Amino acid sequence: MTLEWYHSPRRTLSISFSKNGELHYAALIGASKVYGTEPFFGEVPQIITGLVSRVNMA
């Protein structure tokens, strides 16, 4: 499953859930690219919630 946030072409975030319990994410915020993998233990890691907030900022 993949979730996507799209604010504009330079403010996007994609998060994919793997069957082995990992969250893979990639974000484009202005000129910055952020991506990685975090384990999922029932709570969304802080780095991902922070990225959601940054993408949604006006």
C-alpha cells in the first residue's frame, strides 16, 4: 500500500508499507530530497509525521 501527499510539484511525499513491517518514504520539499526506510511498530515514526507537516505547510 502506498500513501501520497501532494501540495505542489515541489512539495510531495510518498510512503509505502512493506509486508515485512517497514515504511519506505520519499519526499520532495523545495530543492530538498528526503528518503529512507523506518521500521513500523504500530506508530508512525516522527520523521514521517514531520515530513507530512512540512509538505502540508502553506
